[in-house]
Amino acid sequence: MIRAILLPLDGSEHSLKALDLASDLAEKHRAKLLLLHVIECRALPASLREFIGMEHLAGPPEWAREQLLGEDIVRAAHEKAQAKGVAATETIIEEGDPAKIIVEVAQRENADLIVVGARGLSDLEGLLMGSVAHKVSHLAKCTVVTVK
């Protein structure tokens, strides 16, 4: 029985395809759909970035734009899932290493299934070091479905 489905979203084409599948599964099984966006950590610690933003030492900080983008991504996914008949959704925005955070959230939320896009918006480092989906499939304790 599937009670909770975790769907990591980055706005990529594959994550939007994963949204369709996860929504269909959540609606069919009456499962809770957890919509997760992970903001990748940058070189500066979060506390320093927050200080820079509060003191207006720079223009709008990149992490603030990423936070707003993440909110837009999960809000649009929430609306699409509800339109497909998903009764229960929860939006989550976290910061850190995407694969690690996805696995941690899956464990914390007792997800029975993770539905993840095969390729996200990763850069060259992602190609060289391995995709987030690949890492999640190896680290997660629950079932992982990768959507192309």
C-alpha cells in the first residue's frame, strides 16, 4: 500500500513528467503527495548569506531568488496535482545537497515511494559525478521510480 509519495522538483522537463506519474499514483492510491524542492548549498554558509541579505551588502542575493523560484515550482506542482484529483499534498523546501536531502526527507516523512525525474537541471559536475536520481536510487530505503 502506498501512503506517501515524495516528488523532488527542480522545474526540469523530467521532473514535470515525474509530477504527472506521481499525481496519477497519489490519486489512485489516495496517497499524500510530498512536493519537495531542494536549494543547493553554495560556498557561503546560510547564516552569512542571511546576514549579507539583511544588511543589504549586495543586490538581491541569489539564494533569495532561488527560494522564490522553489516556491513557484512547488506551488505550480501543488495546483497541477490538485487538478488531477490528488486530495492531500504538502510542499517542502529545503537547502543542501539534493540527493542527501531527498533521502532524508523520504525517511523523515515515511515515504513509501520516491518518484524522480531522470535528469534535472544539473550542470557539468552532475554529469561527471552522477545524477541526483542515480544517487537517490542507491541511497533510499524505499522504492524509487525514475521518470524519463
